[in-house]
Amino acid sequence: MEATEKIWFNGELVDWADATVHVGCHGLHYGSGVFEGIRCYETPNGPAVFRLTDHMERLHRSAQLIYMDIPYSVAELVQATHDVVDTNGLPESYIRPIAFYGYGTLGVPPRDNPVYVAIMNWPWGTYLGEDAMESGIRAKISTWRRVGANTIPHAAKATGVYLNSMLAVLEASRAGYEEAILLTEDGYVGDGSGENLFLVKDGVLYTPDLSASILPGLTRDAVVTIARELGHEVRSKQLIRTDLYAADELFMTGTAAEVTPIRSVDDITIGEPGPLTTALQQTYLDVVRGRDDRWSQWLEYSPAMRTQAAGNPTAS
């Protein structure tokens, strides 16, 4: 992680090195927090944050699901994100908002612990590598199961839930694969360690539905919207592992992963990225970088940076 100048922490911009907490923070000991992953892209009109308001609304929903009250409104968090992006001056960056229970009591229930909120950004390229975007990745079905909906609320992007993802992807990487795919306890396809899944079969685009304990991904939602508006049939349904093996095309979506093809699962070859995967990947990247105006409502610009870009006709 490359350090930047400032982090927004509990209502103010502080130096990167000063954004620290006490080792007795409740969130450190129990994983009692929620977070988001957001990307800011360089566009002809200046840096644009993709679906920023939607991400902050999901952060609030996640907090509600774990009985947490975030002390800042969605609008305040949106403005704070623009402040961070403006101050650090990166044309493209990954943005991490996080809210967690801070220092106070250290019993399991966070009774009077304050809720700390931070927003940081830093340069981060393709999550699984440039080669992955072009040629696809090798994935492995994990022996670890996706947490059930009645175990932990899967719709919450909660910090503690990601121990499940960490175990799965470490198992996969130690076996020589780039990513893991988790099944539910009932054996249905869930998602990756940090991505949603799509497969193409006979021209139809399929994705696991929310009953598979998947995170309702915003990139997943964007790809479904784009695909349908381009005239493709999209179905959400329960999928089994052999559906993955027999797929014509297979790919993952996520803020970090964007649209990443999968070329094999458990050493069963799916193949090079197919035409629908490639088309959706290209359209998505054109949208987020301001080259396709059909879904421009998803791009949220900092007023200050957009004004600066308008005054520089050579900005790209």
C-alpha cells in the first residue's frame, strides 16, 4: 500500500501516519466493523468516483445489520470522500471507507464504545493483475463454505465476515490458483473471496441469486444493468459447481476485480475470455472512465476537481 498525504478520520483530515487507534479497539478484537471498496477513475472531466453514493448507502445498511449507528450521514461521507480525493490529488485510486467500534469496553457487546469512521485512498491497479484482465484467472472451489445467511448477515459488508474469504483465498493461492470460489453449506455456488460470479451458457448470462449468501455487489448490479440494456438475457438462480465446469464463459465482478475472466475452475478449462465477457468488460471500463455516457449517472465528480479539469483542456 502506497501512503498518501491525508486520511479522513472521525470528521477531519489527518496526516497518513497519524490515523491510528488504540490496540484495545473493539473492532480489532472482534471484527466489529463495516467497510466499502470504491474506485475513483480518471476521466476527461477529472477524477470520478464510481457509484459513491450507492456505496455509502450500503455502508449504512451494513452498519444497521450489525446494530451499529454511523455518526455521519451518507451526504457527509460522500463529501468527506471528495475531500480525501481532492487533497491527495490522485487521478485514479482505490477508496476504503470503514466504520468500527473503537476503544472503550472490551467485552463482546460494544456497549458504550464510540464508532470510529475513516476514509482513505491510495493508488491500486488491477486487483488480480493485468494478465488476469486479458487472459483470465485459474480458480479453485474452496473447502471452506460461504457463511450462511442465518449465521452472519451476508448482505452486510462486515469486517469479521472476511475471515471466511481470507481462509478461502489463502487456501487457493497456496495450491497455485489466483482465486477461490466458495459454495454454500447446501452445495450451491456462492461467490469469490471478494467478487461475485457470472457464467454464460447458450447465450444466457447467469449469476447466483441472493439466497446463496452472496454480497449484493454494486459492480454485479452494474453488469446486470448493462447486459440487460444491451439486450442480453440475465437470470439469477441457484447454481451448482458443475454449472461452472460446463460454462461457455465465466467471469468475476467486483470493485477491486472489476470484470475479470476465469479461464479454468479446478483445472477444468473454460477457455479464453469469450465474446460476452469481453464485451461487458470493455463496456464497463468505458463507463467508469467516462468514455461511454449511457450510464454516466454512476460517476460522481468532486466539484473542485471537475472545475480544475474544465480549466485544463489537455486533461485526460
